[in-house]
Amino acid sequence: LRRTKPELSKKIEEEVMKLLKVGFIEVSQYPEWVANIVPVMKKDGRVRVCVDYRDLNKASPKDDFPLPHIDVLVDSTAGFELFSFMD
């Protein structure tokens, strides 16, 4: 895990405790993956806790059916009168 400045560590700990308290995050007893925290300072002096998932993304299987680009989808509707959308 990455090291942070001592004065920043306190702010990170406060933010993480706040996220735990409201149930946005939870403690994992036996994590298989560890992702680094990336602290980003806000204009008001607080810290935004972001997470670097690049290593996890590299290990994830690739999608065999990637989503097409939106411009390709829109162009393929030309000439049709009836459209159906599913969510």
C-alpha cells in the first residue's frame, strides 16, 4: 500500500470512518484484492477518498461482447420508422 503524509493520514482516517458509519463501505475480513487509496484534496480542505482499481481491472476477464459506440447505434437506425428500446 502507498504511504501518505502524516497530516493527510488523519484526514483520510476521518473520511473512511465517516464512510463506514453511514454504511457506504464495510470492513472485509479476508480480502482477496487490495486497492490503493488515492486521496484528492477538495477546495474546502477536506479529502476525497478515491480508489485505484487498475490492478483489479487488469485481472478481470475481458468482455466477449463489448458495447458498440453510441454513434454506430444511432447511425444504424437510419431509414427505420419503428424503434424498440430495452433496459
